[in-house]
Amino acid sequence: MSKKQESRKPRIPADLSAWEIPDEHVGQSLGQTEIIGVLRSSLERLARQRGWKSVRVGSNNYFAWIRERPLVRVSPDVYLLDDPPRGISDHWRAWLPGIRPPRWALEIVFEDWQKNYDPDPAKYEMLGTRELVVFRPDAAGRIDGTDQAPLTVYRRTEEGAFVVSYQGPGPVFSEELGVALVVVGEGDESLLRLSEHEASTGIVLTATEAEEAEHAAGKAEQAAKESERAGRMAAEAALAKAEARLAELERDLRDKEKGPR
């Protein structure tokens, strides 16, 4: 591991009590709710498209990993979990048999920069997550000389260390998802989207977007059929009119050939 990577590793505090999260519910802003909803739906469609059979795409569930300190835990905004056992839906205790840490996780940051950029990556390092993405919407499209980038990606090295592998505006390829992460929009209204290409093309649609696209395609197909039918009817009418005119001219010609009686 390089010295640069070592310096960018998350810091683990000596006193883990600072990491304890009480049971009271923490509300979300409308912007955060939209980001989570869009990304989760897109990730669920990606999992179906790629045939990931035994995975769970979830959000805002607790993951604890120290039996003696169950309140030391994380609650990723969106996560991907392999081989989830049945019967568990909201609180994953990683010390129990058959429960893995999330392979991929997302943390959304708005104002409390230090809280999310410092302790949370270290928590995910201890938990065993392979890739963590920290998304800061309010930094998207902003040029103010700060080092607060919209996207920061932590990845597990071959030696097992958890280090920053990318920090910037994106797009950036996610090794665990196999797609690019793309920031769409600016400021608090920006969203994090999945793309089949790092050129920001081939956005993975949400279920609603896919339904709307299918509906639009259906309407376009129907309109094309109706246009084709109308064109065919117009052509048939023009042909019938031309044939009638031809028949009329043929009658006139025959009448002239017969002459007066």
C-alpha cells in the first residue's frame, strides 16, 4: 500500500461509543428520499437484467458487527447484500451465521460533512464492505475551491485495506456493480444514476421510467401503425380514383370509336 493510500484510510477511534446509533428514527429530506428512491429502483432493475438471483437491494437498514456493542452500526442509504437469509428485513447482525456485510453501500451527505466523511468509512472498513460510495449532492456543479467532491469512492485493496480510490465529479466505474456512477443535475436537486457506459449514456432506468418508456414506445408504435394504415387507405383511395378515371376515359374512347348511329 502506498503512503498516499495509507494517509487516505478511514480513521478508527479508540472509543467506539462515539459510533453508537440510538434507536430513534432519523428523518430524511425530500431530496435524500428522491435520491434513494431513484437509485434503489435502478439498482433493482439492474439486478434483474443481469440475473443476480440471490441479492437484496435495500435502504436504511441497520448493520451491526460487534456482538458486545450492538449499537455500533451503520445504516446505509442504499446497499447491495449477497445471499440474504430469509426472515430478516431491517436489522442485520453480521456476527450471526449466514449474514454478510453489504457488498456495496451508499451514504448521502448534505451538510454534516465530517460526520459522514470520517467515521462512516471507518465503520464500513470494520464491517467488511467492499465498496462504499459517499455522494454529496450540494457539491455537484460547484466550483468554490474546496476539496468537497460530489463523489468519493472507498474500495477494499487486495491487502484488505479500505482506501479512497476516487474523489471527483464523476462519472466513475463501480467495480462491485459493474456500471458507472453518474451525477445528474446540480446542487441539492442532483441525482446519482447508474449508467452502462462511463460516457454517461445508457442510463439504467427506474421501474417508473421503464414503464413510461414502454408506454411511449407503445404509443409511437400505435401511431406508426395508424399512420401506415392511413397512408395505405389514402393510396388505395387514390388508386381507386385513378382506376375510375381510367375506366371513364376508356368508355369515352369506345363511344368515339362507335361514332353516331
